[in-house]
Amino acid sequence: ETGVTQTPRHLVMGMTNKKSLKCEQHLGHNAMYWYKQSAKKPLELMFVYNFKEQTENNSVPSRFSPECPNSSHLFLHLHTLQPEDSALYLCASSPSGGGREKLFFGSGTQLSVL
Amino acid sequence: GENVEQHPSTLSVQEGDSAVIKCTYSDSASNYFPWYKQELGKRPQLIIDIRSNVGEKKDQRIAVTLNKTAKHFSLHITETQPEDSAVYFCAATSGTYKYIFGTGTRLKVLA
């Protein structure tokens, strides 16, 4: 299943580095999401884009900067991260973003901040 | 704020036995309750969902029940198989894109 593709799969970065996570969906969906998955915690919604417009910024620190150039691509730009930001970052898409619909997840980027 | 509590955090069952995972939600406006399965190293995938106008839904060996009065819903897996081993997440939403997820249950099916 390659509906939602995330790269890279693994990323190790220092606190002073700048890196970007990429997500691409081939499902024709109009909504895309970034979630953070930490051990023993619920999936945390970070950002939502609906028709390329950001509709949610769930109190995420400014060291995380999303970008959605079109409905098929989503980026998460990272800079000056902290060790507690180490987690699995999941991208997801859904048909309309209107709720009560199936989320299609990517395989995630496992991020380690040293 | 809204939250979803999920229990147990880990569950081990013998192959062929049944497994039950329970979730309780706080937002009485919640009306859609999906369950996602995440195998080790893989993406979460929707396995079943239920809307608030239905009390129970089945799909082969899996079923979900909803008790709106008590604000809880449960996932039932019968005749468990080794391939059912995974982390299962429940979620709730009041109809927006804001899904509130539970903390997950790691299910191990012992052969």
C-alpha cells in the first residue's frame, strides 16, 4: 500500500540542525495531517491542512514549521529541536477533513534528536 | 479538555481466545469512534468504526460495541490469531477532524 508515502523513514539530528520531513499522498484527498506518536502517549494532532490551508495548529512550538504547497504534498520543517521531540512523526490524509472519515496514515519518520 | 482513556495497556491471550479492549470518552458530543491497528514498524490502519446511531457493528472476527449513556466503547476480537498481535488505538470525534486518540493497547496473541 503506497497511498501515503513519508520520507525519510529514520532521521537522527542534532539540536542545532535543520531538517525537513516529507509526505506525499496519491489518493486525491483534500486534507493532510501531521501527528506525533510518543511511547505510551496518545497520538497528538499537530497540524491540519484542508485544501492547502492550515486549519489547525495545535499549540505546537515554533521549532516545527509545516508547509503544504499543494493538496498532495506536506512538509514538516524542523529546527533547533529538543531531545524530547524524539518520536515517530506520522503523516495522514483524508478525503475532505470534515471528520468522521477514515484517516490514511503513512509509515512515519522515526526522529531521534541528540 | 476532551480525552479518551483506553484499557488495558497490554493484553496477552492464547491463540483462539477472545480479546476485549475498552475505551471511555469524555466529550458527550462525540459521535464517531474508529479503531486503528498498528503492527510493529507499520502504519496505523483503520480496522472498524462505529457511529453514535448504532450500538454494535461486526466485521468477521472483530466487533465494536458502543454505550452512549456510559460513554464507553469496546473492541472485541474473537478466535484470535498470531497476526492479530499489534497495538490497537481507539479514537473519538464529535464530527470534526479532531480525533482524540487513546494511549493504545499492545495485544499479544500467544501461539
